[in-house]
Amino acid sequence: MFGFGDKKIPEPKCYATHGALSGSWIDRDQIPTRPKPFSTINSHPFNHTVELILPEELYKPIGQNLDRDIAPIKYSKVILALSQLLDGDFFTQYIKIGNVLMLSEGRLGVDNVYSLNDGHANEMWMVKVVEINLRLPSMLHSKKGFERIVWSFKNVLKDPLTWLFLDLAQGGDAIKKHHPATRVSMPKVNHLGNLKVPILNPPERSLSTFRDEFCDYALNLQEWLALVSIESPRITVEDKIDPFLSRYDVEQDLVLPEAKIVRVKWKGMLPAHWIAQLFAICINSSKCAEPMAWFALTVYGFRNSPVSWKQSQHGDSLHGENGYTVMKLPHHSEGDPSLEYVLWELVGGLDSHS
């Protein structure tokens, strides 16, 4: 009668892609940036959780390589006013010369939320993102436009905020005078036991019904990964629940019907380049394992980040969904150096994505 709730919020979208990585080895010092899934990883800067699901026999070599080749992420929690971002050493070390990842407290659609990435300051003003490139030559003290920004930060947007702070270059010390609380993101390893494994390989592309069958395959596989993530008893080999209570059943793989599964989880402020390194280590380790080796890497983005994909505005619809899963599939063809993968990209209903 009064029109409450008439405005429809677009539903979140999930894009599923089946592709292949060419080549036999990924150089961690020269990780690709353009082909998927690397383009997806690099286009998603603000991440709070990374989850790796894999069989136990693959975890052993990957775990050894992780301990040796990838350093834990150190990030900080610090209280700063916006004006302090533009002061002296902080502005020079972290914005003009270095590179930092910063995200302020606040809720999208309720508070003003700020982020800083690659010299770009993003401000979410309730419904609209305002972006300022602080690395432009004109962004210097004594420049008229820059002084207007400084004035607004000191006189209007002057309240201190709690920030998550990550120095990507790991070279500055200007943050120390603000007494940050430093935290380290360490992996938490869970051995989940023997689980039922679904069909891991997609349908043949030559089939006339490939599109529909691939949609069912991708949905079933993503559902299974979600159940592994929450440690659901429905996928354990010993599960004998009455079908009246739960009708879910795993359509098990004929080649690999069950396996001992390990879940490794990191939480904190996890940058895209670190996730790309983690993915490269997993790929290289799986090359040295048996052909049936597989793994799934899931990344969850901050729901209250002003930007999500490729610095585009992140909407505040529903639960602020933004994240992705990339799964390396078992390798069946001998002599073929390519690696098949399936990629799921979860995009909020108000977010733009390409």
C-alpha cells in the first residue's frame, strides 16, 4: 500500500568458467597477470580469508613448499584521521613512493567508508564512490587542488578512524609513531578425514547438452566445496543420515570416490599478489604429484570495501558478496602439459564485473 519494499535489489551473480593453463611451470618471480585465473586474482584487492581444500597426499608437498617459499602476511590495526594520511613521511613513504593497502571501519550504506590501494583513495559516500589518485603530479602540498583536499580532511572529515593497514612494499617505518597493533596471518590446518568426492571433471564439450550439463556440474561441485568448508557431516564416508532429514547425496567420482581431505585457512588482510604466489606454489607442487591431484582455492572479499573488482564500486546489497574459487582439476591426459581449471566468480548484485 505504501510502496515499502517495492524496489528490487538485483540478486548476486556467479560466473563459472572452464579453462586451461598452458605451460608446465609457473615462475613465482614472474607470475602471469593477464590470463585467467590470474587476472581474477589480481583484480580483487581487498580479501579477508583464503581457504585451500586439497587431498592429504598433495598437502604434504604443498605444506613443505609453503613453509619454505612464502612468508606470512604481517598487517596492522591502527587509528588515524584522514588528514594524517597526507602528512609528511606517511604520505611520501606509503603513497608517493611505496604502496599500501588500507581499509577503514564502517558499513556500506550506513557510514562513510574509505580505502587506499595503489595510490588511489576511494571514499564511499553512502551510495557513491569518490576516487582520488594521490600519485598524480598535482597531488603535492602548495598545489591548490591538493590543499582543498587537505582542508576538507582537517575541517570536515576529521574524525579518527580504525584502519587495517598493510605495507605491500615492506619498506616504510612512518606508521610506527601511530602505535599500530601488528598481527600475523598464520595458516590454520584441519584434517577432515575421509570424505566422499564428487565428479571432479566437467562434461565433454562435444555434447549438444554441454551448457546445461556444465551448469549442473559447476553448481554441484561448488555446493560440495561449501560443505567441506563448513565441515558438514553429510559428505563423510560414515554418514548414514535418514533421507527424510536430508536428501543431499554426493554423486561420487568413479575414479576417485573418496579421499582424505585437508583444509588450510588464512585470515587477515591478504593482498592479491600473495594469493597469486600461493596459487603458483600449489600449481607447481601439483605438477610433481600424481596426475589425479587437485585442489580448490577460495578467496573471500571484505563485504564493506568501497571497491571490489578492478577498482569498481562495491554495492551494499544483501551480504556484500564478492569472492572467487579456482579449482585445479585432475589431469587425465598423459603428455598434455596444460592444466584444466574451473573458476567461480561471485559478484554482488550492484557490482560491475567483466
